[in-house]
Amino acid sequence: MSSVAIIGAGCSGLAAAHELRDAGYSVTLFEKSRDVGGRAATRKQQGFVYDHGAQYIKGGSQVSDSLVTARFRAADLVDITKPVWIFDRYGHIQEGDPIQNAEPKWNYRSGLNTLAEHMAQGLDVRQQVRIGRLQQNVTGWSLFDSSGQRVSEFDRVLISIPAGEAVELIEASQVPCVRREDIYAVLRKATYNPLISVMLGYRPMPRVRPYYALVNTDKAHAISWLAWEHEKAPERVPEGAGLLIAQMAPQYSRDHWDVPVDEIISDVANRVSTLLNEPLQKPIFTDIFHWRYALPAEKADAQQLNALAMPEGLAFCGDAFVGGRVHLALEHGVAVARELINIGK
């Protein structure tokens, strides 16, 4: 049985872990944070339950749908039936694409990270362990944590973290010189937009709309995404309350990255009220989250990268290569794991 270390327990890494384990590999995942799932993240505070990163899992893909609706199906799985509408730089709101809105928008009453938590069950996941460097040896790879302590040895390593973090890891590692610069060159092609996500809880709840969320299509508004979180399930909010989630555009997020939190929340609340043309009262609950690696602006070529790395027992998967959608991350984890399995035959 070959051993594989997966660095990063986001959705892509978790999907890869199951594919490898099904094929008979011994798999260990290392996750720097306390939670699994990456941007498929959920918070629960003061009676509010909200997804402050990814908003739902797009349906219509055979691989990801089978994971969501069959293998890792949870009892509280829901399809957000209300559509997503669009708006432009001037705040003009209109109906969205009916074809896209006909596809399922998967989520869970208890939050989007329910999927990742289900997927992590039964896997060997070492949480709050940051891998600081790798060292190639005769039999495979040695992993060291951020303090320099040796963690363990593995035959192969699959890296499933944002490209910027992957570059830092490779720079700190002992990778064959012949491959090193080529791997850097491909990884560095992936760039990310930052994102500030702002949660605004109201009582009474904001006016009911014919849509679940709004998305800015011309990318010229300060607000990129605005969603009625309580539309996912009434249990998401205290009785009589409602919750809006505003995810801000890349330029706004860059310009306001170091602005005090209270100033951002006040500014965003005013912008939301203006966009909706609704005199919202002062929020009874607020929260904010800064995503440094939110959505890939430019993707790296996974086939080119893995062609360089796999002969060395190293591989890469995740959103840096496919974009910021959860279903694509799941699919890519499965696809790269199958490549590793085929090479091992």
C-alpha cells in the first residue's frame, strides 16, 4: 500500500483523499486551520448561521452531484429554488439567466461546510498542522511542520492549497533543481482576487424579493454579490430576523483591506440599502471576513504542472487550476487522484 500526504483539506483535497483511499492508498491530510472545507465555510453566531465564503454548490455536474446527492448526502441537503438575478454598475436589477437558474443550487440547512464535515469523517485529517517544507528522499517525501519538526514520510504528496501558499511551500522545500524553476513558473501564473464578505442581520427581516441573490455582471459595482441568507432555510436566523450577505468586488476589497471593520460595515450597509432602494434599519448583528485568496483571477495549467511534478511523486489540485466554484474543485480533486492512481499501476 502506497502512502499519500494531502496538504490542504479543502473540498478538492477531500475529494482526492476518498478517490485514493478507495484505490487502496494510505492517505493523511494536513490542514493548517481548525476546520475542513476551505472556502466552503460556515459560521454560527448569536442564532445566525451563514456561509461567509462559497455560497452554494452548482448542480448539473455528474461527478460533484454524485458526491453531494449520493455518497455524502446529508439529511439537511436543500436546493435553493429561488433564482439569482443580476444588476449593473448603476444598480439596475433584472432577471438572471433562466437556463442557469434552472440548475440546482445545493446547500444545507446547517451550512455549506456540512459537505466537508461529512467527507472528512473516516479520513485521517491532522488539523491545525501547517506543513512548512518538503524534502525529497530516496523513498519519497519527508514533511516538516512550520516549526521545522519532521512530521512523517510519504511515498507521494498532493498539494491542494491556494497557489500563493503552494509557491511559498515549494520555495522552502528541497525539490529537484531540474524541476524547481519550471514548477515555480507554472504556479506563479495563478493569481487571486481578495474578497471582503460582510454579514448584516436585521429585525424585522428585509423585504421579501422574487430572487434569492443578486450578482453584478458588469463587474463595475462595489458590491459583487448580495444574498438573502435566510432564503436557504428559516433555521438560519432567529425568529423574525433576516440576514444579508454582501461580498465586495475585488477593487473595493483591495482598497478597504486595512480599513477599520466598523467603517467597512457601515459603508457596506449604506451601499446595500441604496442598491435595494430599501430603508433598512441599523443591523442587529454584523460580522466580516477577509478572504485573501478568494477567487482565482488567472488560472494555472494543471496538466502542464502535474506533467512536471508527478514523475517526482508530487501533484497539485484545487481552485488555482479550475476557478472558484466548489463543484469544479471537487471534480479536479477526483481527476488528479485518478492520474496518481494510474501512474502507480
